Amino acid sequence: VPKMDKLNATLSASPTIGIWSPQFTAMYSQQWLVMDTPDGPENLNNPIGYFQWNNTFSFRKDFQFSIDLETSTRGEDITYRTIKPGSSVNLSLYKGFLDGKLAVQLQANDIFNTSSSDLLLYSGNRIMIYKPESRRSFGMTVRYKFNAAKSKYKGTGAGDSQKSRM
């Protein structure tokens, strides 16, 4: 890859509104790159936008539901061009038991089977079209904390003499 200038910017907000904790992230990526291809020099300068909207609902301290949305725009990054952008919706359900020692989490990723992005890759004297398979998946995680100890720090005030001296 020849010399390339690139600009990345991210904006994120994550307020808490009652039981709802939304997090919205917008990312902008712009590069300035001229790439040699079999068809001659190609400008790969179109920006890409990425957007995430994560939503967590905490019904109690030991029960949460999440729905996360992700998408991107067409554009170019390093040596590839996004031909058809993808998006996905992910769900998660979390439940804690035994005062936080046991936790069970169920996950469903890319539930509508739409995360696949078609890419055009420039690689030396070759141009390749990449059409990845679906990323839909389901999972369950079970965690158990055997020695879940709370902090035993008692705070001796070791710096009090220095603070009073100043």
C-alpha cells in the first residue's frame, strides 16, 4: 500500500434514563489513497460511516435485556470498497443468581441474517469480490465465580500525614 492519509472521527453518547441505558456511536472514516490496479490508478477516497445503537434495559441488578443495532455505509477503507453494506440486530438476555456468583446469558447475533457486506478488494494486480457468509449465531454463557470475595481493603489513611503537612 502506498502512502496514505486518513482521518477517523468518533462521536458517542451514553445517557441513563431510568432502566434504559442507550449508547449511540457514530464513526466517520475518510482516507486519501490512490491505488494501482489492473485497470490503472484508482482513487479510494470515499468515506465510510459506521453506526451503533446499543440498548440495555436493567430490570433488577440481576436481570438485563439488550438489543443492539449496527450498520455501515458504502465507501472505501485501506484497499477495499464496500459494495453492499450490511447491518445487524443482536439480542442478549442476562440473569444473575446466588448473589452474583452464578450468571446465565443467552445471545442471538444477526437475527435477521443481514450483517454480510459485499466487498471489492484490490490486491496488487488482482481485483477480488468478497461475499462473506452470514454471521448469524446463537449462544449461551454460564459463569460461576468460585471465590467471589468483596474488597477487604480497610483504608488505613496512609497519606493523611502528608496531606496535613501540605
